[in-house]
Amino acid sequence: MSDTSKTVKSDSTEPGKTETDAKLEKTRGVVEEQTTVAPADDPTAAPVSVVDPRLLVREEGLKGYVTEFKRKVKSGELGQLPVVLGLIVIWTIFQLKNDRFLSADNLSNISYFLSATGMLAIGLVFVLLLGEIDLSVGSVSGLASAVFAVFVVDHSMNPWLALALTVITGIAIGALHGWFFAKIGVPAFVVTLAGLLAWNGLMLWLLGSNGTINLPSDSGPIHLLGQNSFFMDQAIIGAYLLAGLAVVLSLVGNFGEQRRRRAAGVPHRATGEILLRVGALAVAAFASAAVLNNASGVSNALVIFLAALVVVDFVLRRTTYGRKVFAVGGGIEAARRAGINVPMVRITVFAISGGFAAVGGMFFAGQTAGASLSAGAGDTLMLAIAAAVIGGTSLFGGRGTVWSALLGMLVIQSIRTGLDLLNMNTSIQYMITGGVLLGAVVIDSVSRKSQKAAGRG
């Protein structure tokens, strides 16, 4: 039997304190959590004190972080490390095969074309966090482009009003899927598979015999999402303003979290660690801005996609609703006993997935300046699912981040663009992407087993 006690360390060092005690006391505002447990080999022995390892990590400096990194790797807490290393390998291989791969123009194309499928992946992250799947997002995105086209072209509706109604349609479709799943008990796989067929049929009916509706691209949402539409009209300062905003938001968020955790008396990141993290982000952000400026600038589609990632990341990590999503994904019965309305969470998660599928459909319409039979078809669904999983979101639920949509799409779009530069057949693209997806799922499965073996699963 164990009991937990909290001891607040003061800023002063009293005589007779050991060197380790003196170091711990210098950590201002940290509340040290200790647990007294009996040694495993002798249950009758006197209890010994176990200090929270997160406190020791920061006290030991660089050595502590190296030790913590090794512990996380052994216990399967890999995070986004595999996908980042994989992305580096992919870029290196394609650059060696074709020196145009890392050119500014090619990287600009990658950043633009990843945004449409990336929007679908954002919605799928919510569903995957519950350990479920949504097979309808491709069809919903195609239907959304058709609905928008009918509103604007056939009924002469204001494009922005049509956009709002289109997104609402996607949300309503997702909520309907969620209702059948949460209230009736139909498996999500079956419900969304039926949706995949039904909404694709409705799209075909709306597009009619021609199969295509061209959209005006000189103004409105379609112009905003087009490939020739850039932030601040291609002004060089625009990309650097975005990079600077990202750095400022990161600083504010990290120091705000540090202040809250310090006030709550729980372990928090040291100031030096925060500055190091933000510094790395600054290098990446301003380097990306410089590369995109060497092409044509930052596309509006990419800006909207990144803004959506920031907002959704805040919702998942900083709001009560986000914590409920993770709780339901981690264990339905435990979440129910904690007072969480599980059906409500399930319905809203599928509604969010449908909404982002509709937004993704608008991105596809912006790329082609029209709605066609090919919208949302082909490999769209598989690539969206693959992006979320490759980026680090677990298929088993309870673990993931919306930034996996960005990382996963970077991997997938890099593979597609690189193979296009090498004039590889589409069949090769499918096989390589499938292999990468399988590798991501294997890593996820092995990580879960390692965490369970380490007592953290």
C-alpha cells in the first residue's frame, strides 16, 4: 500500500543539505511529487521514496534529457520521430535521383497540393482518436464540391453563402453517421461505408449527364483556394510575417503553459528548453518562408490549412471537449464512469470529420476550378487515412495529434511528387505509399506493445 505526499521546495539552501538537495531547491515553483513504496524484493521492508523522474531529468541537464529520450524509445513513446526521420530519408533519396526535387518551385507545389487531402486528414484524426474509422470522407468531399457548384452556377447564389451552406451540409452528414453509430449501435465501418456509396451516388445525380460543372475562379472561395492565389498578393514580407507569427504564438503558448503548470505545482519545461524548442521552430519557419519566397510565395490554401491545424490543436489539447475525445478513445467505460456523455462525443467527432471533408472538397474544387465526377474519388480516401496514420495518430485510439495530418501529407505528397519527377508509373506510387502506411501501422503496433510491457499502455 502506498501513500502520496507533496513537499514544496524552498529557494534557500539550509546547512547540511546534500548537493542534490541544493540543486532541487533551485528549481523555483516546482512541486516535487514523491511516492513511498516498499521494495519489490522485500515487501516487509521499510518504504523508500521515489521521486518523479521528470524533475530529475531537468535537474541533470543534457544528460537527463538523453536518459529520458532513451527511456521513451525503449518504452515505445516514439511520437513523430519515425515520420520525421522517414521524411528526411525520402527527401534525400529523391534529391539524389533528381536535383530538382528540393527546388523552390517543387517544394511550393508540394506545400500547395497537400492542403486538400490534408483537410480530410484533420477530420479523420478526430475519428481515429476514438479508435474508429470514417470511410465516407472522400465521397463527402466530392459531394460538397457538387453542392457548391449547383448553388453557385445553377441557382446564382452568393459564393460565400454557398460555401457556408456546403460546410453545414458536410457537418450534417457527419452528424448523421455519428447518430447511427452512437445511438443505434451500427458499426462505424458499416455506416460510413454506406455513406461512401450513397453520397457518391448523390454527387453523380447532382452533376447530371455532363459530369462536370465549371466554377468562376476570378473571385470568391474558388479564387482564394486556387494555385495562383497567394498570401498578401505574393509580397515577400507576407511569408516572413507568417513565420514570425508562428514563433510568437509558440513563445506565448509555451510560457503560458509553463506559468500554469508552475502555479499548479506540477513539473514544467525549463525556460532554456522552451527557448531551444522555439528556436528550432524559428529556424524551420523562416527557412520555409525563404524557400517559398524563392518560388511564388505562400499559397492561401496552405495558410488556411496551417491555421486550421493551429485552431484544432488548441481545441484538442486545451479544451474540455478535447480531453473528452482523448478520454473516450482511451477507454469508453472509464469515460462513461467519469461522467462524459459518450454518445455526444461520438456524434460531434463524426460531424467534425464531415465538416472537414466538405472543406477539403472546396480545396479540390479550387485546384480544378470545377466540380467533376473525379472529385473525392480514386485514392483520396486512402491517402487521407494514410496521412493521419503515417503522421503518428494511432489506429487503436487515444493517441495522436492533428499535426500528424501535416507530417503524413508531407510524406505522401513528397513521394507522389518525387515519383512524378522520375516519371514513375502510378502503380509504383500506390505500392510505395502502401508500404509506408504498413510500416507506420507496424511501428504503432510495436509501440503499443512496448508501452504495455513498460507498464504505460
